[in-house]
Amino acid sequence: MPKKQSYMNKENVLSEGLLDKIIRSIIPKSIQKTVTKKAVTNMKKENQKLETEISDIQSKIQKLEQRKKASSERLHKAIEKQYGVKIKQKTTQQAIKDFYGE
């Protein structure tokens, strides 16, 4: 039978209720400040990494949207060339939205 995994690591234990109060009363203020400064810098680094990931994903989305637009224009030109019928861009976008439910 597998053991249950504990989600209490040292960062969580130090930041939880009763233990937090006990430890804060025992540990000097200067050490508390250095620990909180480290935690703040770690959080800032993590936030910065996440922000860069978000910006990378947003740039990929923009590139994909540009590719979608270009391929849609090529499709319209090919249909017009082959069948001699001009299709409005708005109607095909509406058809795609209706089909996919976006």
C-alpha cells in the first residue's frame, strides 16, 4: 500500500499557522528579515520566468494568427482562380465560427 504524499515541505511548514507563530517568537528579527528577503527574491524570479513564458506564448499565438490569415487568403485566391467565384472573407470567418463554436 503506497504512502500518502505529504505536501508540507520546509517552506510550507514555516509559513503555516501555529508553527509560524512559534518560530517567529524564537528566531531573532534579523534572521526573519533575511529569510523573508530570500523568499521575496525567489518569488520575483519565479514571476519573471512566468512572465517571459507568457510573452513567448503570446508571440507564438500572434504568429499562428498571421499564418492562419495568410492561408485563408491563399485559399480564397485559389477558389477564385479555380471556380471564378469571389467569396467574401467575412462569410468564411463566420462559417468557421459557427462550425467550431468560437
